[in-house]
Amino acid sequence: MAAGYGRPRGAVKRLRAWLVGLPPAIRWTIWGTATLLGVLIAGSAAWTWFQYRESLAQRTLAPIAQTANQALAGGERGALAAVAEQLKRFVGDHPRSRVSAEGWYLLGNVQFQLQNLDAALAAYGEAGRHGSLSVVALSGLDLGYTREAKGDLRGALDAYNQTLTGRTAKDFLYGDLLLAKGRVLEQTGDKAGAIETYKRFLRDLASSTRVDEVRARLALLGVSA
């Protein structure tokens, strides 16, 4: 064993001696190339692992999401509670996955239907922090709905305003967010704010199928659109 161990060490010494004997320019080129190759190999391995992790997370979430949607449609508490536990395990096992936000959003929906409103708020918050633009919009809208359900109108308004920030008429759920904001402003007694929000809807979404609904809201507020 000692002789076998000595051979690799001797080879390393001879390699070092050979490198030391080379001109500096060639020596540094070799070291640089070796370092670059090491970085590329490490990067490739990391990317392969990342892709595997994402694929595994997507395959894991797919049947859970199907079960969650079925439970949400059925409304049976036992089924909802069971799928809530599955979703909690999923987001715990895949916290850095790109699809973890979708798991959090589904968990929020399940908790909301179970009337676990604080748990729903926490789940929507996680989804909004880590999700795509679409998931952020969905989470922001449902975060507002959940705060409304808790009677926290100011909190709901904050959620709608935050989600609307930077969004335009072309963005997903833009109209729904405006209508939700207008409704809350009416409930808080901010008539001027509600009117401006509904007028913004008409300006930005003139071809929407909900234009008549918005005009009716304005009429009730004493404004002709």
C-alpha cells in the first residue's frame, strides 16, 4: 500500500517540476486552461443537477396539483386537509424549485377554502415572493380577497395596490385587480378613489366585456361615464 501510494505522489512532483521548468507565459496558459476546464466541468455538473432537481419537482407536483384541484372542486374538508398536508411536504422538500411558488399558491387556495385564513395569507405571500409574473398576480389578488374575508380592508387595498404597481392594461389580471381595488375603496368610504379607479378601468380597458359593469358602478356613485 505504501509503494502504491508513493507512485501518485511522485507523479505529482514530477508534473510540478515540469511545469516549473516551462517559460512563465506557457506555464500560466496551462494553469489558466486547467482552471477554466475545472470551472466549466463544475458548472456543467451544477446545471445538470439543477435540471434534475427541477424535473423531479415538476413530476412530484403534477399529481398533487391534480388532487388539489379535485379537492377544491369537491369542497370536502377531509380531502382538502389531506392535500394541504401533501402541499406542505412538497414546498418543504422543494423550497428552491421554480415550481415551489405554484405549490404555495395551491396551498393558499386550499387553506382559504378550509377557512384557515392566516395560513392562506402566509401561503399566498410565499407564492408572491417567488413566483412568475402570473403567479404574483394571482397571489396578490387572492391575498387581497383573503384580507377582505378577515375584515382587513386596508390590508386588502395594500395588496391590490402593490400588485398593480408597474402593471399595465396588457398584464394578466390587471382589470380584476382594478375592480377589486375599486370595490374596497367603496367599502372604506373613499368615493373619489373608487371613481378614479373605475375611470382608470374604462380608460385602459375600453374593450373589456366588463365595461358595462364598471359604468353601472360609476352610476351608483353618481357619475356618468
